[in-house]
Amino acid sequence: MQTLRTVQVGATVQVVRLHGEGAVKRRIMDMGITKGTTLYVRKVAPLGDPVEITVRGYELSLRKADAEMIEVQ
């Protein structure tokens, strides 16, 4: 299983599944990250937190904990 946290900078991936439950999962979905969405990893901070991605035409920064909940291929 590959998560968004382990993807290299410059890679384009597709969301396979969202892990987590309740409010956390709802918040990720409200940001536009749903199954089948294409994500482009723009930058990763030196310590790995946050991860900057492009999703649905806008830039978004995610914490490591949130990025681990997004399974990609």
C-alpha cells in the first residue's frame, strides 16, 4: 500500500482509497480529495511536514498524518 506521504516530489498519482473515519475523513473529502482524484506532489518540507499538492487546480498543504490516510497508486 502506497500513501501520499511516501510519494516523491514531482509525481502524479491517483487516489485509490481514503482511510480514517468520522470528521477527519470528512475534512479530507471536503478539500476535494476523493476516490479517483488526480494529485500532483509539488513540494515536501525539509522535515516532511507539510506536503504541498495540487488537486483540482489549486494548491493544498497537508500534514503528514493526513497524507498517510490517503492511499494512492
